[in-house]
Amino acid sequence: QVQLVESGGGLVQPGGSLRLSCAASGSIFGIYAMGWYRQAPGKQRELVAVFTRSGSTNYADSVKGRFTISRHNAKNTVYLQMNSLKPEDTAVYYCNALIGTDPNPRLPWGQGTQVTVSS
């Protein structure tokens, strides 16, 4: 079973930037699209960015223009560059695999990485 390991979170001031990484233990990008999700305290997990198999990207309205998802095939790693961070971006961030436009995750969740935006 492929495992996902997220990293790169931390504490950042509003307006700051972070780059998250998600390393997969196997070569899955040829099979799945990849997505970044987040879960804030007391809220449901939400999908915020998708990198499709064909290389196109999609974003939730709440992060559009501020977040960028990318993928490094040889490293089996997907990234999330987060700029102009806001306190409402505070959450645990997870990556997972998707099929087509179905937002349901296809692999076991990793441990996630905590992002805290606060002054």
C-alpha cells in the first residue's frame, strides 16, 4: 500500500509563505490525480487544490491566486506553495490521490502537517 508523508508546515505570520511537500512511497502519478486537503479545528476536511493526471490544476475559491500545486514525477512528490497566508488558512494539511473529478481520497491518510497562521 502506498504511503503518503506530508511535511513543511509551521507557524507563519499573516501575509507569509510556506511550501508543503507530500512524498508518496510509490509511483502513483500515472494512475491518480493528486490533491491537497485541509482540516481546520471543528470543521470538515476540504479539498483545496488538485493536480490532474494531464497536468492541469484546480483550486478552491478560498485559495485561488494564493496557493500553487505542483508535482515532481521523478521524486514522487507533490507540493503546495502557499503565499499571502491568512489566519483562516490555519489547519492540518493532507495530500491524497484522486480519480478524475471525484474528490473522495483513494489512499490511506498520512499524518498531515500543521499550518498555523498567526501574529
